[in-house]
Amino acid sequence: MIKVQKFVFNPFSENSFLLYDETGECVLADMGSYTVDEKKKVLYFIENNRLKPVMIVNTHCHVDHVLGNSFFKNKFKIINAAHADDEFLLENAVETGKIFGLEVEAPPKSDVYLQEGKRISFGNSFLEIIHVPGHSPGSVALYSKDDNFILTGDVLFNGSIGRTDLPGGDYDTLIRSIREKLLELPDDVLVYCGHGAETTIGEEKVNNPFLLS
């Protein structure tokens, strides 16, 4: 069974996640830890629960979601993965950070590219990769059918959707991704968003104003 530990980090109140199971192996997802204290919180949780990190994975590569990638890759000597279509965002992260007044340590290039239909495996568990472009070209969602949850990054929020005015964003593509890929999942699937509170697929079907028309 996958357990999910959420942290809220950096000036954008971004949700970072540790995903782990009974073996102790864990995946660091959207690790946006920026300050020393934020990084220490993750390290403390890993050490206190005797976890073994095996991968860094990004649902997408906007700067607020990759701020901790370099630190944790160097700390644990593990691979990092994202969709190939978001590699340009990693390359531009330092300059993008300057726009927002952030001093960004250059994130490493992806060691592995995430592809729809493939899986991320760790311990006794796996996550299905679903390509959901629109917020960014390489946005993906990470779905655990067995444990009935999905990480949607900044594609789908509680009562909202991701912005599409950043490089590579497209509103029509985003809505299509949500309708064709995410809303087809069971209503009781728990949604862990890239910002804000959790929700469910069923809740967003009936109450999300961007999806009602």
C-alpha cells in the first residue's frame, strides 16, 4: 500500500510529496523545497521513517516544482524523471526563477523520460503515467489504481484548473486532457493537486466551474 506524505513549500505554496510503501522505498514527487529548513523537513521524514529514496519524479517542470531536484539528486544519488516535452523548462529554470526573485540552483536534466502507458515502480508498488498536456506540454498525472489516488500536478485543482498563459500552455488542450484522461477515472479517486487541498474526481465532475460547460 502506498502512503502519501504531503509538504507545502516555497513562496508558491507548492505541494511536494513523498510516496512510499511497506518496503521503505520511496519516490520524491514535485520536490519544490526551496529553503534549507524545507529540505531538512524532507530529510527528517525520510530518516525518521527509515525510507530509501529511489527516484525524483516531476508531474511537470515549472520552477516551483523543481526547486529541490538538484539537492536531493546529489544527496541520494538517484535518478530523476520528467516528460521529454518539459525539458525546456528545466533548461530555463534559473532564468525563470530570477523573474520571480528566486535564486534557483540549476536542476539536473532528466535521466529518464516519463511516457504515457509506462509505469513508475518502487518497492511493491507502481504508478501509472498519464500524459495530460495543456498546463505545460509535458504535464503528466501519476495514478495508483490499487490505492485509488492520483497526483495531477497543476492540471486539475480543487475547484479549478491549471493556468495556461505560461510557455507551452494551451487552454483547449488542458480541458481536453482533463475530460478525456482524468474524468474517465472512478469518481472516488482521491486527487492530490500541485497546490491547495485534495479533492476527488467525482467532486470536480459536478462542481468544477471550468468543467461544467
